[in-house]
Amino acid sequence: MAQSVGGWLRYKETVKGSGLGELSGTANALGGNFTVGLEYRLSSVVGMSVDLGLIGGEIGKLKVDNTGLQAAIDETYTGKMDVTRLYATVGAHIYIWKKKR
């Protein structure tokens, strides 16, 4: 099974710094998700699966809750932040319905 979809990415970070207190920042963008997976039924009740996926997108300027820091970000930041996440999952399944033949 392979699946590819698009969606909305939201990046949120909270930083605690001495002298600045706690700062929160967020950024949003459109992104994509590509997943490949296999599932194997061991018996009529139990199965196993494995998935491998990649989520990615390009996020623009970070919006922070500090006006002085936001002005510095707006003045100096000109590019986009490339965000990617590679993940793998392994699962066990219990089938509670009767398999029809």
C-alpha cells in the first residue's frame, strides 16, 4: 500500500531564555505526506504491519509573541525553512470481525 496526500503543516516552538522569559513561535505552510506500508495477517485474529513515511514542506517566517524579536526576524529572515520528518511504525493488529471467504 502506498499513499500520498497534501495538507497543512503547523510548526510551534516554545523557548525559555534567561532575560527574555518564555517565547512562543508558530509558522504554517502547505506540505505533503508520502507513506508506504505492508500488512500481513498471521491468523484469522492477529496481524502485523510496518509503515514508512515522509512528511515535508517549506515554512515561511516564524511569528513570535515578542514585538522586538518579531521585528528582527522580519528584517533579517528572507528564506524558507525546510521541514521534513521521516518515520517508521510497526504495529500488531487484532481483528474483531469474522473473515469472510
